[in-house]
Amino acid sequence: MNPASPSQPTLFGIKNCDTMKKAMHWLSENGVAYEFVDYKKAGVAAAKLPDWAARAGWQKLLNTRGLMWKKLSEAERSDVDEAKALQLMAQYPALIKRPVLDLGGELLVGFSPESYAEKLK
């Protein structure tokens, strides 16, 4: 796997996620070349999280609507601040909202055809 060039976005997520499939389909349909990194398998989430949180905000990264969040204990879900959120996302990568699209200077978290179209034209 070659590192993405500055002009090529890197898509981070989990391959079998439905939202990931929608994002990958959109990118392919719109002729956008990208590198895909499955952060659950590659184990890159913990190393990337501080940068992602600085660029997008930890609140945006933390998926509190998913099944993994519901599986956490009440103690794990209470009093979440940035440090605790980063620790939880590093421990449970499924807590990271998907996809994370790194455009070099900008980070898109989650998938919306409108935001992808706006940022990738």
C-alpha cells in the first residue's frame, strides 16, 4: 500500500459498513481516485485520532448513535471529554464515525453526497 499523494484523498473506515459502501460508490461513480484504509484492520486509528480531533473535533468523530456506543457500560459513556473520547475510540475503532475522508488540508467525517460534491469538485 503506497501512501496517498497529496492530490489523492485517503478514505478511512471499516470495509463492511453500509455508509462506507455508499461513500466508496460515490467516489467511484464520480471518478475520484482514493486510497482506502480499513482502520480496524490496519490499526492506524489510535495514531491518527489526535490529528483528526484537532482538525474535525472529537465530538464529530465520536459515533454515539451506533451499536458499539450502546454496548459500552454506563461508566464508559458518562462524563466523556476529549481525552476519554480519544481513549474510547482508540480502544474501540467502531466508535469512530465513518467514513473519515482525509483531503490533505481538510477532513470530512461522515458521508453526505452534497459535502463530497462540494469539496471534491
